[in-house]
Amino acid sequence: MLFGERWKAIFRGGGSPATPPLPHSSRYASARETRSIRAAPESSSNVRRSPGLEQFFHMVRDTAGLWMLDLSAASQSNVSFVTNLGHRLYTVDLVRTLDETYPAESFFEAQGNPRLAQQVVDQSLNFPAHQFDGALVWDCLQYMAPALLETVVDRLYEILRPNAYLLAFFSAEERAVTVPRYLYRIADGRTLLLVPQEHRALSQHFTSRHLERLFGRFQQIKFFLARDSLREVLVKR
Amino acid sequence: MWNRRKDNEDPAPRTSSSYPRPSPTPPPSSEYAKEGIPMSTTPSRAYEPEMYRGSAVIGKSVVVKGQIYTREDLLIDGEVEGGTIESQEHKLTIGPNGRVHANIKAREIVVLGTVNGNVEASDKIDIRKDARLTGDIKTARIVIEDGAYFKGSIDIMKAEAKPQTPPLRTPPPPAEPGPPPAAPGSPK
């Protein structure tokens, strides 16, 4: 009975709120297990003002017929918002591709495999060079180990046109091992609706220096840090 | 064992024309109690039975290889491979068991199952929860439910301005009331 209650509490997300830091070598698998059993603590959507999104759409709103890439699960609000601006949208759920490609028990270790990394790129980002005028990457990149991350960012660089913009989110919490994952729904040009999903393990902590190195090939990088410890990054190709 | 009731058997796949339309008023309960009369001949589905109304149906045990052209609403709950499916002026529904590997063109498309192919709807595409669509979409309107999987591009077509039909012309009234025309055969 008590055992059942405990599991109910875990499934409701009522486990201990602070996840203790784990040794680097074992943290990936343990965190991955955590991802699969713990629900996000919030049950309703959060509204968030997004200066990064505002600037992103400020750059693309005056020209119609642009190609936008959305790397989250398809949603009515994002599709409607982008297409109402007169743009065309390509949507692909990159995190889902990661989950389908890499086994849960060695999620981050397997990302070092170059053949699988190429498979992810071929499945999700197989576009001609300079196809897109903007990319909404959301928080996908923070769930990738360095080897895969580099391959994906290189591919994003290839498929974006010069002067195109890319919007990505990274957790700014220095000690976080797992973070709640959200689906980002565009409410309007400056507001996002955050729909809570599961908790996921971070591949690493991303400092400003890390991000500058990661997007080193791009022209410009701009950071927006908000109270909720989500660092918004707007990058110009 | 001997008196096996027919109402326990699964109804065989049928075309829509043989499906009885659900009547607004149910028959009296005494009729249900009669031996040998099936309790319900409509298939028990998790999705709305109105999908069947007026539609041709490709049942879930049917596999079609090749091109489909239809001039009525069509529900595909089976498998279609290759070619194209065209239902230009009508509604096409891919049921929850439907698996389509083909390009689709229709007025309205509702996806509950799996589609691999490019999809073009002159009016609307509706991708329901648990549906999987991989391909490029071209449509005037789109609805995507949360939980649906979609991978591909979305191109929203602007609604085409319908060619204006000239207003019906009524013959102008005669300027001056004259004598009525003589009926044929009448004496002058």
C-alpha cells in the first residue's frame, strides 16, 4: 500500500524536488531514467514573455513567403502564427528523433557514435543548403552530447541562409542535472505558452562562453536572460 | 453453443451503402429482445460513426495497391500503397487503422491514422491526435491536434477568388405596354 502510494507520488511529480548531483559518468543514464518516470510538476501551461521571440519575428515579419523551420512537435498555434505572417513552415520533432534513435539506457553515450549522429541529421535536417530564412530550435540543443551537438549546429548553419536567424533556449541553472521540458507554443509575437512535458537530463551546462564557441561560425549571437533561468539565444547566420 | 447469437459476431467490413443510417429515434426495446435480430449493425468504433455517413469505405482488412479516384467522400481504414488518391471535390478520411503510402488530393482531408506522402487539400486538413503524417502539406486551412505527429512542410494557399458569375439577367420590361403577342395559331 505504502509502496503504491510512493509510486503514485512519483508519477504525479511529487518526488523530492531537488535532484542531487550525480557523478558525471553515471549521471546520463540515471537522469534519463528520471526523464521517463517523473512528470513535470506543473499541470497547466505557463505564459512567458520572450524577448528573443520578439526580436526573431521582428526580423522576419516584413517579408512574406519565407521558409521557417520549427524543431518542436507540430502545434496549431505555431503553424497558425507563422503561416498567418505569410511564411511557409517546416516542422520536425527533433527530440522525438533523438528518443527514437538512441537507447534510453545509454542516451548520451550513444550520441558519440558518428553513424547515429549522421542518421539523426539525415532524418531531421536533410534539406538543401540555404533553404531556411529562420529556425525555431527551442530547447532541443541542450539534450545533445557535444559530438552530436556540433554535427547538428553545423548542419543548421548549412541549411540557413546568410543573415537568417536562429532562436534557441538553454537552461541557465548552473547546478541543474535535469530540467523540466516544455513545448513552446507561440501565443503572439512576444509571448510563449509553455506546455510542461517530462523532466529531461541536460547533456551539459551551457555557459555564455560555451554558446559563443558553439555558434562560432555564425555572425552574431545575442543573449537574453530572464528570471526563470532560461537563457534565450538569438543567433544570426 | 447451439444457439449462438448473431449479435456477438463482429460485423464484416461493408461499404457505406450497406450501412444502415442511424435513425434519430431508436426502435422500441421490444424489438431488441427478439432472437436473431442484431443489436446493432453499425461497427463499434472508437471514433465518430458519422464518418461513415455517405462515404465509400475501404475497410481495415483491405489493401489497395495503385491509384484511387473517387467522386464521393471516402473513408480509408485499410492500407493503400503507391500512386495517388484523388477526391477533388470531396472529403477523404484516413481512419485510425488506415495506412496510406501515397500522395493525396482532396477538398477536405481528415487524418486519424498514418500517412506517408504529400497531401493537398483545397479546403482544409485536419490532423487528429495520434495521427502520423510524414510529407508536405498544401492547404487553405489546417488543424493540428496536440499529440499528432507531423513531419514536413506546410504551405498555406491563399483562398482563390472565385470567378464572379454574371448576375442573372431578367429581360427588361417593355418600354411601352403594347398589345400582347398573338398566340400561335390564333386569328389575326
